[in-house]
Amino acid sequence: MSITGKAFSLAVGASTFLISGALQAETRIVTSIKPVELIVSAIATEDMQTTSLVPPGSSPHNYTMKPSQRRALENADVIFWVGPDMETFLNRLLTGQEFSSRTVALMDAENGSGEDSHGDHAQDGHHGHVHEAEEEKEEDHHVEGHGHDHGEGEDPHIWLDPELALEMAETIRDALSALDGVDTAALNRNFEQFKDSVRETDASIRERLAPAHDISLFAYHEAFTRFAEHYDLKLEGVLTLNPELSPGARHIAEVQEKLRNATHPCLLTEPQFNRQWWRSITENLDVTFSTWDPLATDIESTAEGYNNFQHSIVDAVLKCLPENTEH
């Protein structure tokens, strides 16, 4: 072989080695649901790969994981989920010995979690920020007559409150910073940029929602509660206390009575759940409908994804205004 040929072969071999090394060095992140992925995408650096487990159109309350998704967990450097009260299908797996050291729960649950279910991250202090925020907000967060049925702890839909989303982002930043070979300065910059953008979006949303404060809103299930409370919206009823079960006759009667007495009642439905029975509940009642998606199915996972998601919820609420409603 000529010297030129040898040089070319060495160059190709070196390039292959560098490419292989780069691929191996890529940080692999698995998130449970799309909203968590949106926040991770705002914090993670360009050399980090992020995927979600629950696909579009599915619910984290009753999802059945595929073998390929189990392999994704096995290959992950870090796994982010809300916690046992939300992604119930992951409880046994992520709190077990195989994955607990790589798993970060973004919300402390009162039942079955704590340090034992967060492995090394719990010992290093890379979780718990959201729980601390919850302790500062001990007022009753539930709609009258509406309990929390995913578990006995706090409402797990924490990503819908932008202040709690910032706590989630801080936990994510800390957990990613603890991994080997990451650019901690870039992670810090991304976190600060995310914090500024969320605060700016929050102010914009408050202005957009000003006309909606007098509307009587009803939701399919409690997922909307945190958003409504943060923006002082009138959430007067929830159709089902548990999205995995049909509501009882007594609860249906109570909701129907609230609908009859409400001011411009609007029911916020969700694409993940069957709409036939909620139409039967509202039959012969003067109720308007709008659809929102707490799982951000159609939102692109970019640095601005979370803010776009929040604005999409506002869009759904504004469709409830009398001049915009569809019966």
C-alpha cells in the first residue's frame, strides 16, 4: 500500500474512532411524558438526546410500556418522571433496584417514595425542589367537593403551574450537572434563559386571560386545577375524580347542577379520553366546549416548547369566551 493510501486509511480509522466515541459520549435522557421532555429540552445541551415513553394520544395513568421502551430505560444515563402518583405504570420499575439510581422524581410523593425511590440522586440532593414549593403552598388547592384520586398526596400535575415548572427545571439542571463529562456552564445558562422566558410568558398569559376571569370553567379531570389556580380562573367543577373510572351518579348530578347555575359554563375536554359519556352528561344543558391537552401532544420539543405549551392552554380557555364558543 502506498504512503498516501496508508494515510487515508489511518485518517478514516481515526474519524471512525472519533465518531464512535462521540456517539458513546452522548448523554441519553428518558422522560416519562411529553411535558417533562419539554422542560428537559430547555435545559439540556446539544449533545444530549431526549426521548419520552408515553406516546401521543395515550394517558400516563394507564399506559402499557413496550419492550423497546424498556430497552430505552436500560440504556438511559438518567430518567426523569413526575413520580408515583402520576405515571403509575412506572412505579414498580423505577423504584426498583435496576433503575432507582438513575431515576429522578420531580415531585416527592407522600406514599412509597422519598430517598429509597430516587437512589443516588436522592442522596445527592437532586430532587425535592418541587416538594419544598408545595410545602409553601399549603392552602387547599382543590375545587370544592373535588379530591385528589391519583394518590393521597398533592395533585401530581405540577408542570401546569409555571412556578413549579421552574422548580422542575432546577431539579433537572442539578441532576444533569452531576453526570460525567457534561457542560455545567451551558446547563446553567440554559436554566437561567428558561427561567427568564417562563417569567416573561407568565406575565403575557396573565394579560391574555384577563377577559376569561368571569367564565365558569369545568374540566374533564383535575389536571386543569393547577393552571386555573395559578391564573385565578373560576374552575367550578370536575367531571371525574379519577380518569380511570367513570364518575358515580351522585357526582354527575352535582356537576350537572353546577352547570345549570354557572355563568357561560364551558367544559374543557381532553383528547386522551372518550368524549361520548361527557356529552351524555351535558345533554340538554347550555354548555360550550373547548379542548386542551395537558400532555402537550402537538407541541414541538424545543427550548421554547414549554412556553408554547402554556400559550396553547390559554388558546383553549379563550375559546370559552361567549363570542368564541361552540356549542
